[in-house]
Amino acid sequence: MSILRGLLFNLYFLILTIIMGLGAIPIRLMKRQDLALSYAKLWSRAVLFGFAQLCSVKIEVHGRDNIPAGPSLIASQHQSFFDGFVWMNLVPLPTYIIKAELTKIPLVGPMLVLSGMIPVERSAGSKALRTMMKDSARAHASDRQIIIFPEGTRTLPGERHPIQPGIIALARQANVPVVPVATNSGLFWDRSPWRKKPGVLKVVIGAPLPSTEGRNGFTTALNEAWDELCATHELPRNTVDNSVELQRVS
């Protein structure tokens, strides 16, 4: 059944993306960021509606009251493509930090740029970090909420990866609330494009992190916040710190 659900959803997603991608052409010609963002929000709602209905997934969001008004930095766990859609309608002015490759997707890529997402060319090293910080400062000046995945990659449910330096630099520069977010999205929207499983998908939003000093202080505070959110809401979270092993291998 999980494969059948995946097939149905993939067909829905493909047709929806083609239709809405073509419908976005007039907005791209007008170069209106506000319209592009509203259109992206509509597309995201449609994607998640299809996902919930076709795959028998109930989406629960806990802790909305912890989202501060104005600019913020949303530090979310990342297990699934689901995480790239859900925040489009959880905050008023979302700005995802995304892989630059996504901007090259036909129909979708140009709208990501126009709607204000921040592409990062990860192979560019320190130059990419400087560009990301500059673009993020501009986004925060416009009262936008930046969504970043601090581990830098999708992880398996419960898996731990090292916190990447980008979010630490952003938090230090921006001086805005940093909001930790835990999820179990990987249990239902698998890495395989063909498997979708039913159940209760949770997005759990924690209170903004306390002020910390240095990289180690920030990393510890974020991991402890994720640990607490996962324990409280019964989300998978390994007790063994995989990041230590990953750092040894690298």
C-alpha cells in the first residue's frame, strides 16, 4: 500500500506542479515578489493537501505560540521533502535557505528565486557563506522568517548529524530569535520517492533558544532543545551522538 500511495501522490504532484508552474509565468513576467510568494504558498498548501488525503497522513503542528512576531531564524530538523513545504504557511514571510541546484528545476526554480528564497552554492565554500549572510541580512531587514536546516542535509528519523557553521554565523549576525523545530516527517514521506506511509506526522516548535556564547554553546543549546522536544512529543531521537562518528570519519 505504501508504494500505491506513493504512485498516486507522485502523479498528483507532477500534474499539480506542471499546471501551477505554467500558471506562474505571468507572475514571473511581472517580477512581483509579493505575488510570487502568495502563489508559492498556494502551491505548498495544495501539495500538502494531496499528501494528507492520498497518503492518509494527519499533520499536527504543536507550539505555534512559540513563533515570535517579526524576523526570526527557524532551526528545523530535516528528514523529508515535506519540510520544504510546511513552513510556507506556518509563518507570514517565509524564506528558505535552499540548495542552488533547486533553482535550476524547470518552472519551479525561477519562482523560488522570485519569491525570495536564498540559494546557496555549497561548493563555493566561504564565498557561499558570505553571500548567504548578506542575503539573509536583507531578508531579515524585510521582516522575513528564515528557515534553515542546521544539519545541512536530510537525516533519517532520529539520526543526529553535526550542526553546520552556517546557522551559527547567521544567528550571531542577525540577532533575532532562533526557534528550534523537531519533526518525524521522515517516517511518512520516505527518502524513496515511491513510499508514503500513513500516520500522524508531527511538527513541534520549541521556545526560542536562550542566548549562548560561541559555537559549542549554540550547538549544545540547539541539540538539547531538539532532545527535549523529541522526548516530550515521542519523536524518534537517537541517544548515541552520530555526529561524533561522522566527524571522526571526515
